Amino acid sequence: MIDSGDTIFGKIIRKEIPATIVYETENVLAFRDISPVAPTHIVIIPKRFIKDLASVGPADKEILGELMLVATEVAKRENIEDKGYRIVINTGKQGGQTVFHLHLHLIGGRAMDWPPG
């Protein structure tokens, strides 16, 4: 059994609360953000609990790669691959992380501004 943690994302992984899942593998889950900032806003998470990007180590290389591969696959399925999109990983409170379970935001469907914050 995968330790998915006690965050809201752990509850989504365990299907204890609903989410609009758009893609799933053995190790990764992708679902629509409940407060989207763009027409396409997908959250992509590892099913195994990892607190944040600062907590990863060499043993996490495979899951980090899978997260990115899932992001590109979801971008294709959402028809934003050719138009462009943004991948965001917020880390820590000052980095804007509000759920302390590593996650990527796949954001697209509109032009992005820079700087983002």
C-alpha cells in the first residue's frame, strides 16, 4: 500500500473525496484544480507522499521524471501542447505552497505573464 499522507491530496488519492481525474498511472494522479487560474489547470501529484520539492533526494529521480512525463501527456490530451503551457511547483510557504504534498500545476489555454508572482 502506498503511503499517500493525510493531506487533501492523500484523500483524493484514496478516493475519499471527489476530484475530476484526467489521468492516472500506478504512481501518479492528475486532476482538475478546483480553483483554476486558466482554462486548463491540472494538478499532478505522486501517489506516494513527498512533502515538497525540497524533500526529494536521489531515490526520487524516477517519480520526478514520471511527474514530468505525465504533465506532457496531459498537455497533449488537453490540446495545449502546441500552444504552450506552464509547469509550476510551489515549494514552502514563501513559495506559495498551500498543500504540503509535492504537486505540479499544469496551466495553459491562455497567454502567461512574466514575472508570475
